[in-house]
Amino acid sequence: AVVCYMIKTPVASEITIEKILYFGASTFSVAFAFCGINFLSSSIFNRSRQAMAIGGGITVLSLICTILGMFGSQSMPSMMRIEVLNYFNYFSIISLFDGASIIDGTWTFLWKMAILFGIGVIGFIIGSKVFTKKDLPL
């Protein structure tokens, strides 16, 4: 995105290279949180189907809750909005990705990005400790 921005800079746009880098860091923190959760679940369980059910289940459930939550958010036009579906935004890790804050130029996305990064780090640390103490069934 930065290379494309440098080649063809938008004429009238709020997007800057700094905001593009913030978007990249925020999306990385979401992916890193999911990686930590999946690594932890595969370290805990001996069977791959259990690890995929828990780690992948949390990931897929979060994606589904995000999609359902979009239909209740204020960004959806009022004729399509279903207010009750906004509650699904509270069940998703992806809701900690705050693109509106990045676009608006506020700094509220930083603490949300730190939480996502913390989830990933905790998942990897606990997963590493569990895996090193694990007796592998060979």
C-alpha cells in the first residue's frame, strides 16, 4: 500500500503513509492474536481435530460475530440496520481493530492494538510452556 501510495498519491484524501502503517500494524496485531490462540490450542491438545476445533472455532466464531455485528453498527444505513445484532461486536476479537480511530486521527486504537498484541504474546508464552512440559504420544 505504501509503494502504491508513493507511485500514485491520491489528490484529495485523508489517507497518509502514517495511517497506512497504522492500519498494517493493527491488522498484524489481529492476526498475531489469532496465531497466539491457535498456537496455545495446538499446544494443549494432543489430537489435531481438538486443536482445530478450539483454535479454529474461536477464529471462525470471531469472524461470524464480526459479520453479524456489522449489521447492527452505526456504519450500516438505517434501513438495513438491526440494532440487536450490535451485541455481536462484543463477542469478537476483531472488534478491537479500530479503523475509524486511525482515519479520524485519534489514538484510541493504540490501547486496543496493545490488547490484541498482548493476547498473542500470552498465547505464545503459555503455549510454549505447556508444549515443553508435554509428554508427546508417539
